[in-house]
Amino acid sequence: MNLMEATIFAILISTPPTDGPAFGCRATADKEALCTNDMVIREFQDGTLEFGAKVTVKKNRRRDLIFSNGITAYFDSFGWLQFSNGYAVRRMEGDIFKITQQGARDLTCRYTIQGKQTRCTVG
């Protein structure tokens, strides 16, 4: 499981508050993670990610993202991954990602422990 990818998807699905404590996820077991909003993420053998036993995200053969809740995604001409629910994500440098949503404050996500724990903060 790519924990940063899973963290970003958890934000898209659960819409955590942009004010208050940082949002993040940590690997708890093989193919499982726990986020600060108590959402459990599980990865199945085929690579499908399950969020809170409710929403799944998988990639098709063309590597397109398929969200079970209907969210769609595409890359814009500036390199941002745009989502149909108003979020946009872009890798800034290394393993630092910026998440934006119209009318909300930006989040910056990074690994606090490489591959094991993520943290997303306002700014």
C-alpha cells in the first residue's frame, strides 16, 4: 500500500476539517492503516483500497482511479490531479503533496516516518 496515496484518498472521501489538529494515517499491519479520524484503510490482494468498510478505490488497467462512491479524477494541463468533488492534488517536491479545495485552506502532506506514517497540515 502506498500510504501517502491512501492518506490523500482518505481526505477526499472523509473531508476532514481544515482547522484543528493535523490529519494523518499510520501503517498498523500488513496492508492496513489507521487514520487520525479513526478510519481504517485495508488493501486487498488485487490492490483495491477499502476506506472505513464503505468506499473502495481501485485502478483499472489504464491506471485510472475508480471510486465506488462515484468520484472521478483527471490530470489538468498544469499537472494537478483534479477530482470531481472539488479537490485537487499535486506532488510539490519529493514526497510532499499539496491538496486544495475551492473555498478551503490548502493542506500540505508529507511522511513523518517514511512509508509508515503521514501528516497533513494546513498551509
